Amino acid sequence: MQAGRFIGGALLAAGLMFTGCGGAPTDDVAEQDLASREDAERSCGEQGYELEYYSDATYTKLVGTRGCDCGIWARWGVTSAYMLSYSYTCAGAP
């Protein structure tokens, strides 16, 4: 009885080794592209805007910003639900 278990276990181990425990890994090209993907930032050109994020509804503690100042992207801090936004036309724009 123990010899049967031993042979069964050995056959199972050999089978798993030959199949690679599930086969060869597949190369997922889409996943690789996402990991190394770099999109060009879109230009805001002649339009400027700023989003200011605050810690709470009192709008006294600035915790982050996002925006574009006439072609220069800016970002720091974190975002929140408490936001003020500003937009403007850059000097020299038609």
C-alpha cells in the first residue's frame, strides 16, 4: 500500500516537472507596454489654469495644486474634494 502511494507521488511529481506546473509563462505585451509607457503631456498652449486643493471646507490650508501656466505644467501635493479653480489667457495670445 505504501509502495503504491510512493509510486503515485513520484508520478505526480514527474508529471508536474514535465508540464512546468502549469506550462510556460505567457508574454503579455499589453501589460509590458503599460509598465514602460510614457505619454507625451498635452500642451495647454495659450490657456492657463490652476486647481488649488485644500484640506477642508474652510479653504485655509493648501494641500496641493495642479495646473498649466502658459505651457509649463505644475503639480505638487495631494488632491481633495475642496478645490478652487482659476483660468486665464496667457499674455501674447491672440
